[in-house]
Amino acid sequence: MTAILAEASPRLTSLAHGGGCGCKLAPAVLQSILKGMPATASFADLMVGTDTSDDAAVWRLNDTQALVATTDFFMPVVDDPFDFGRIAATNALSDVYAMGGMPILALAIVGMPIDKLSPETIRAILEGGASVCAAAGIPVAGGHSIDSVEPIYGLVALGLVHPDRVLTNRTAQAGDVLILTKALGVGVLSAAFKQERLDAAGYAALIASTTQLNAVGAELAGLAGVHAVTDVTGFGLLGHALEICRGAGLTAEIGAQPPLLAGVELLAKAGVRTGASTRNWASYGESVRLPADLPDWRRDLLTDPQTSGGLLIAVAEADAPGVLDLVRARGFTAAAAVGRMMAGPAQVQVQVQVQVR
């Protein structure tokens, strides 16, 4: 499919100024935009809204069901249209899983430069997204399309969760272990791809990570020791860990050497990074503290935007081994304990090594 479409259409990434979750507004910019937005506390059935930085909205339907609603879309991170559709759909569904929900249906969000992309290319993007939804057991039940300057694709994703099992990013407890389910480095790999410095093995690692559904999140919702969950996407590991800290009013200690995708370390040492990693770091301010001797390339990996990244789970220390076993059994072989929560101000402290069990 790729070879045929390449003759009729330009590289998808050449039509976009950014790609994947690296397109997200920087955390500080987003906060300034949302500052002063009307409070949602007056809606009694709105369990999760805009008052926190959670992954999706949650609306109580009845005593046994709550609706999880989210939307996510972005510009191409790869040139293969089918892969682009798969990545975008996987990323959108992740927000439902991060809240402990099970998806029930999706709607497509489509913005395409119809004067530059062939109908076949656009159809392949939609087919890629639909294939992921089919794997998740849900339909793409509709959507909306526009003619736009840059290619944009994503989903509105809806799911269900029991009201007593909603997972949020604000309920971590002191002593919790932080588990990351996917290795980092998607931003570095995507930057290398755009620079034509990514080999076949690196591309395979990029696609495998970004198209792996975070469906294990629905299982985490039923585990008593799991206190908080979020998915690690555009704000990087440090940014999303900081959201957990602010929600709980706690400090997180994060190790400086989390698991990395194959080939990422060499590329990072060679200076490959995204502009979003720099914007992320600038947005954290004094809320993130680094060791004085931490190399810049390691900092870049901790701030690296993760398109369709893994889940960051805050779990009681006694239950952490069982959660790790569960996550790894579901195919997240790189899952690892990367930090811990402790009493202190809402900030992230990066340590050369964090002792976690």
C-alpha cells in the first residue's frame, strides 16, 4: 500500500509543521489559556471535568455506569497513511483506558488538504483508525471532516466505567510506587524519522509502541492497590508525573534512567530531539528539579513527548509486584517501576537512582 500511494501523494509529514502528541500546546501555554474558565462544580453528575488535568471527562449515568468521554487528534508522525491512522486511534482510545473505562464507540475527526492528498491516501488513514477500533471491539460510528491546510486525524472516544472504579491522576498516596508501562523515546524516533535517520528496526519499534492499546487500564480499575493512573503523552514523563503530584499534593521521585525504546539512547546522544521536549522543559519551571550533573540528552528523554505512550500508575508498594506482573503479562514487556510518591510539595525530583521495589 505504501509504495502505491507514495507516487500519488507527498510525504504526510512534509505537510505538517509538527506531528503526533508533539503538536500539543506546551503545558504553561495551555494553563494560561484555560485560566479563568467557568467552574464545572455545579453539575452534580460530572465526576471529572476541566478542574483537573485528567485524561477524559466522566459523567455519572446511574449507580453502576459512568460515561467516559474524550477527544484526541493530531498531525502525522509517520508517512504511511495506514500507520498514521492506527497511531492516532490508539492514542485517542488510551484516554478511556487511563480512566479505567472500556471503549464503546468512536467518532472520526478528519481534516485533510484535499488538493494535496489523494482519496486513496485519506481512505487508508481512516482504515488504519478503523482497524484499531475493531481490535478494541468498537465501531467508528460516524464523525466529521473538513478541508484543512494540514492533515489532521483522530477520534472522539466514548467508554463506560463503574462510578466507583474511575481512575484519575489526582489520587496518588505517599509511599506509592510509580510504574510506567511503555518505554520512552517516541519523540526521538519520530524526529529521527523526519530527518531520515531512522533505520528499519527503529521504525518497527516506533510503530509497535504507538499502536499497542493500553487496554490493561480497564483491568487496573478493579485493583484496590491502584490509586492513580494517567497516560504519558505530549508533556513527557516529567510533565505527566507533575500532574499527578499537583493532583495529590505530593512529591514524586523519578529515576533518571527509565526504560527506553531500542536505538533511542544512541540517537539522543547524537542530538536528536523534538522542539516539544524543549518547550516542555521550559513549562515545568521550578516544579521539576534535576541533578546538577544530568546530561542534557537524558533531560530531553524525560521531557520527550510520547505519542500514544504508556500508562503511569501510582500503586501501593505492597501491590506493585502484582501490578507489574499483570501489565507484563498483557504484553507490556518494558514495564518498570520508575519512581515513588512521598510527602512534600507538588513537584518532581529526578534522582540518578530511585530505590523502588
